[in-house]
Amino acid sequence: METPVASNSSLGQLADADVENAAAPTRYGSMPMAAVLTGLLMATTTALKNPWRMRGAYPNRPGMPAVQAVAASCGVAPPLMTPKWVWATAWRSSKRVIPLCHRWDPVAPADTCVNLLVVWLKALSGNRRDGLADGGISYAFLPSVTRWIVSPVLAWLYPRLHHQNIAMRSAFLERAVAAELSTSEPTALVTLGAGFDGRSLRFATKHRPCVELDLPQVIEQKRGLVARATRRLPQLVEPAASITYLGANLSDVTEARAALKTAMTHIGRADTVVVICEALLIYLPTHSATELLRSAVEEAQAAGARHVSVCFADALPGVKGVARADAEAFLSSVGLVLDAATWTPKPGLARHMGVARAGSS
Ligand SMILES: C[S@@+](CC[C@H](N)C(=O)[O-])C[C@H]1O[C@@H](n2cnc3c(N)ncnc32)[C@H](O)[C@@H]1O
């Protein structure tokens, strides 16, 4: 049986949905650890549909390549082929541990749509030899005392599960963004639903402004994390000065368009505007997600950009499976042309990866 593909849902919601009936142990203190782990395991396996089905193998899903092939095309090691219950248990355990790791964190980032868990997973991946190097930025976002659990010394201990799934999409985007930015100067980068991702800090320069958009409370927390990272890695001070953070509810079509208009004023006159969408659209209603992409293209063009590229690792609104023709049809409806050579479906909720350019580009 296939894992149901959830649209407009979240990684967290899916993982939770997989185990939603699990009876979570409530009092760890008085129970021996083995009993807690056995309880968690039993709860997970009984609540999951097909708990023993291998995650990453989708023989009944037309067009979905093997996860090993996707990883190879992105240049990273593939996630482990293990039963679904292993992934679900790892996910649930991480969701419990991460808030504890921020208990005394003055920045107090919340886990909005799992963005906090994602930055931990990116830090873990960045600290592993088989992961995706990110210049130590994700790790620099994390609290001093607790981040040692994903430090380079301990990172190798974690099996390649969720962090490797995220490493695939990050690796894809990293290459795609670099290629698009080499098109024609001056360039600029706009990241929609940036969360606690550190990509802008790697790409921003005095001559390449970057704008990040996310919910206002997330933007506030991000500022705190960036301030911490620049204290630890002074080389980030300069790129950080070229990044503008804008808070907006991107589900609201009018607010999203206004935020994008503002974003373009911060960019100035860029010939190439690269828009990044990484695991955001899965949280937006179909109509909002569609209009968001349309607005991004139109506002960039209205500001004078001759080349507009959208690099995505997300779920394209209304595209249920992974057929390229469906992705092309959706993208063309918002004024974008898919570069067929870049189309890379991958397992997981953010299952559509590719680069699309505005028609005139
Ligand atoms: C899974 S996180 C991904 C973050 C980042 N793109 C990454 O891959 O590290 C999803 C992000 O979408 C943002 N988001 C969800 N709904 C949103 C909305 N209505 N408006 C703005 N941002 C939203 C969340 O705040 C969160 O930061």
C-alpha cells in the first residue's frame, strides 16, 4: 500500500497523523527507559498503517524514482531504507527532544510548521561527512549548551533518516540556486517561507540583496538566531547586512502580494531574481499557494527583472502525483515554464523539485 500523500499538510502533521492514535507515555521520570522506549515503539507501530513497509520504496506510485537515484542526482548519500515505524519513532522522539533543547534559550524559537526541527536536522547534516556542508550556519543558530547533541563529534551516530531526506532537497536547491544566479547580473534572492534556513547567509553579498519572508513571529525569532550566528561566525556579518526580513502571512493573498511588492523595493534593480520555495507551499491552501507564486513572478517583473527563476523543493499546489506534465501545466498557469531537465520528484511531502522560469526569461 502507498503512503497517503497529504497535500496542504505538514511534515509534522503527516508524521503525527501516522501515529495520531499513539498513547504517548506521560510520566517518564518514574518509568525505566526501556519501558518508555518499548511503549513508544508499540504505540507507533500499532498506530501506523503498514508500519513495516519500507519507506523510500514506492513501487505503486507512478513516476516516483527510487530514493537512491534521487539522492545520487542531488549528490548526497541516500536515506536508509528502513520500515516506516523507524522513521515515525525518530520523528516523534525528535519533536519531543527539540523543545527541551531550547528550554533556556533566550531567543526562544518556536517550532512553527517544524521549522525548528528542520534547522536541527540541517545542522546535523552539515556536521556529517555524508551530509550537506552549510558552512556551519545551521549549527551556529543553535543554543550553546544543547547543540552538542548534533556536534561533529556525535553527528555520525545518527542513522541517515530525516536529516538525509532534507539534505536531498537542500542539495538540489543549493545547486539550482547557484546555477540560476549565474544567469545575468545584478542578481537577487527572495526566499518564501524561509523559516530558520541559512541559505541567504551563504548567497547574500553587497551586490546581491536577499529578502526572506515568513510569518511575523518567525521573522522575529530568525533575527535572534542570525544575531547569535553572526557572533559565532563573524564572516557572516557582511552577508547578514544584505538580507531583509519581512513578516507576512503568505496564506493571505493580498498580504502576500503587498509583502512581495515591498520585497522588490528592497532588492532594487536586479536583472535576475531567484525565488526559493522550500517546504512552504505544503502549508498553504491551494489558492493561496498558487497566487503566491503568480505574485512573486509578476512583482519581480514589475520591478524590472528580466529573468525570474523559481527554484522549488515543495509540493506544487493541486499537483497530486509526480507527473511532469501536471507540474508543467500548473507552472504555466502562473506564468512559469518548467526546465524539464531539472524536474526531480522525490519521496516525502516536499515531493516536487525543479526550476521554472518566467515565460520571457
Ligand atoms: C518546514 S518549514 C521550512 C522552512 C525553510 N524553508 C526550510 O526549508 O528550512 C515551513 C515554513 O513555512 C512557514 N509558513 C507556513 N505557513 C506560512 C504562512 N501562512 N505565511 C508565511 N510563512 C508560513 C513557517 O513559518 C515555516 O518557517
